[in-house]
Amino acid sequence: PVPVLEKQSRNLTQEVLDKLDTKEPLQTAEDFPDVSQQEIKAALDRLGSRSMVKYETKETEQVLLTEESEAIVQDGSHEFKVWEAAKQQGGIPVKGLKIEGRPDAWVKAGQGTAIRNKWIKKDGEKFVAVPDSVEDTVQEELKGIQETKSISDAKRLVDLKKRKLVTVGKVLAYSVTKGPSYAKEIPVEVTDLTADMLADGSWKEANFKPYNFNALGAQQNAGALHPLMKVRAEFRNIFFNQGFVEMPTGHFVDSGFWNFDALFVPQQHPARDMQDTFFISDPPKADRPRPDPDTEKQMDAMEAGSRKLFATDDKKETKPRNYEEYWDNIKKVHQEGAFGSIGYRYPWSEDETLRLVLRTHTTAVSTWVLHRLAEDPRPARYFSIDRVFRNETVDATHLAEFHQIEGVIADFGLTLGGLMKFLEDFFSKMGIENLRFKPAYNPYTEPSMEIFGYHVGLGKWVEIGNSGMFRPEMLEPMGLPKNMRVYGFGLSLERPTMIKYGVSNIRDLLGHKVDLNFIESNAAVRLDKN
Ligand code: PHE
């Protein structure tokens, strides 16, 4: 037959009522030595809410056995084991006696005590047993302590503590007396008020079950924010606190013009080929750059916010954006060189620039925003956190789509040192100190720097972002003044989220393999602030 595991459910509330009938007050530590005080408290609260019992909480000391004294209670003191061995084996060696389950130090101590007790004595090369039987008082004493969890002789307690045979711990226990509604059993309780009870008046006499205000509520089936969205909210706050406004990044498809050419990325750049970019085949071609009414509306709102933050005057006289001129400038700066640059000097293809792509970085949007800024150049700070797409081999740390956090700062007279200081402040807001910068290359920034942070958990330097000062070849074709400088930096949202939530495989965070339980139950995030 298959053994069936039976759940032993003890009716503790009934046991408390039974015991109280004959003993009052009841001391839970002594009267229920084998039940945890937590369980007892739950039973007492049940009875207390019905005024059937009253109780007081007491902090009591409990004397507890150690591993060593538990072994003694189990099968005898060390001296007893030594005597027993001497008796059974007709003598034991003076040195090196082994007793199963007892470390050598215990055996040695037991041997000393056995000699002092005159339980064994030296006989030639051996120790032999002296009396035929002995009384193991130490074991008896410890057994008593195990049962009562207390010891009356204070001096003895100090002694046993010193010998590491007992420890003293504090526990909560309860002293229980009968309450005004005490009865030998919990009376039958009514849980629902019915129309009948109201009609016939029986509700007046009914014994209603009291509400349990300590009970946990039922689990709610509610929505939950994805960890990425929680970390995103933290980053948005960091940006908002520093005077950034959010760029509208709602469109994932853009033309090569905004994603690459306007950023001075040459048309033969390896990042543009099939390896890294998802090209759209339908429709086959984008329109030439022009303002998009929906996005313009969002940009208007963004600009209004930015002006407020920087206390800049309302738009006064502005230079309207001229998309034809911009187009020509971009063509020229690539093909022949312009604005003091010798350019790339290759035939710039209009078809290539009008190919539609899934944007490979949010810098495509920053470009758009900067082109708008050229209408009325002034100090401004912009950020965005949104999705980008790269045609990459998917593995534990790479997905074909991820989120970029991007910041752009435009002002006059900015320097590279200022960017480094800004980034140090920015990353310190999420608990990353001691940045290191490594010279890098982006077609659209010069100089460019990779940002490294020391990850205490991983114990190594990890790349956390990319940054730089946008090139004149990008800014001047837009019409931004020569003395305006623009910082840019970008990092992934996934990297800090994975670190925060201890996720090592990006596919556990994003995509079809994500465990919904993980999404629902993970904690709110606090980027460590200082
Ligand atoms: N676009 C860069 C990237 O995708 C990030 C970046 C933004 C770098 C702005 C410099 C300036 O990694």
C-alpha cells in the first residue's frame, strides 16, 4: 500500500480552552512547550477577539541545549562514554581513545572527569573501569533542562554556560486567563446576515463571528509594472530633477536620413549594412525630411517645458526650419565637405538616405530635436528612454531590440571636462561612483568616450555607456551656431535593470520567455542614491 501522509492538524484553540478549565493562569511556554509561540498567539488572538480569553505578553528567558549537550542527552555524558568503553572492552588505551560521534576534545575531557570521579583508573598501560555501574548525573541534569527550558540554580547556569553546554535565549510567551465570554468550546457562530434574520428579528440574538482584522487580504489579480518600466521611472526622475525634458520617441521607423546621414554616418558605414540594421521593405521609400504634424505637436509641448525650466524668453524671432537647405547641407558635408570639414568625399545616394529602417538608436530623435533647436538656439537639455532595434545574434546578453536611455545637453562654451563631471554626477545618482572614460569612436561625436563603472557586486569594471560631443559636421548643417556645443550620451536600460534585479539572462527580462510570476512579484526599485 502507498503510505499516505496525513496532515496533523491540532486544534490549538480547543486545547487552550480545555487547559484553562483546570489551570489558570496558563503559561504558554510551560504548558505548550512543543508549540511555537507564534502558533499559540494566533490561537489566542482568535479567542481574544471573542473575549473568551485575556492574555499578557511576557518576555522570558529560555535555557537551550547546544549540539554538545544534545549529544549527551541522547546517549550519555563524555565521562560515561569513556567509563562504558573501559568496561565493555576490559580497558582502554591511555591515549588516542576513539568514541563514535564524539570529537577527540570531548573524549579527552570525558576521560579527565572519569578519572576525577574515580570511574576509571590506570592499570599498567591501560585505563580500566572501577565501579560496575555509575550514575550519569550530568545527563540527567541536561535532560531536565531540555524539558523545562530552565534551570533554578543560578551558579550552575553560569557554570554550564561557561562549558558551552547551554545557551540562554529570549522568547516571547503568554500568560493566559479566562475572559468574560469564556466557555469550554467556541460557540457556533453566524457568518452571514440574511434577509430572513432581518425579517424575523433573530439577528438581535445571533452570535456573529467577529471580524478578524489581522487576517491578510485576498490576493488581488492586479496589473504589475515590468521591472524595466520601474527602472525607467527612476531614470526619468533623475533626468527631470536636472532640468531635462522628454523627447517624443513614439515612432520606431525612421529614414536613413535621420538615423544615419544627419548624424554624419557615411553611407558605406558597416553599421548600416544588413548586419546591424533592420531595413523596411514596404513601403520601399521614405518621404524627404519634413515636419510631421503629430510629432511637431508633442515637440511644441516639450519645448514649452524646456523654456520654462531654463527661464528662456518665449520664442521671439526665429529662423524657420528649411528642410531643403538641410538636405543640401547634409549631402554636401558627406560628398564634398563643408563647414570647415573635408567630408567623406563619396557620391552620396538619395535612395540610400530614404531607405526606411527600424531606428538603431534614439539619437535619431535627438537629431530631430536639435534640428528644431536651430530655429532658436539656446541652452537646453533633452532625454529619452525608448526602444531601439539591432539585427544582432540573440544571446544571453543581446536581444534584437532593447531600450536606450539618452541624454542631450546643448549650451555655449561646453567642454569635455564638463561632460565628464556631468556623467559622474548622473551615475552617482544610481550608486555608481569612480567612472573611467575610454576614448572611443562614433561617426557623430568627437571626442567620443566609452563610460566604465566599477561594479562592486561583479568585482570588475563594466561598460555602462557611450558619450561624446556632437561633431560640427552634424550640428552646423542644421543651422546651429558655431559656438554652440552639444553633449550626448547613451546607455541601455536593460543593463542597470539586470544588475538591480539580479537577472543574468536578458531573455528572462524581455521577450516571450519571461516568467509572469517574476514580473508580478518583484520589488519596487530604488536606485541607490547618496
Ligand atoms: N547612439 C549611441 C549608441 O547607440 C549613444 C550616444 C548617444 C553616443 C549620443 C554619443 C552621443 O550607443
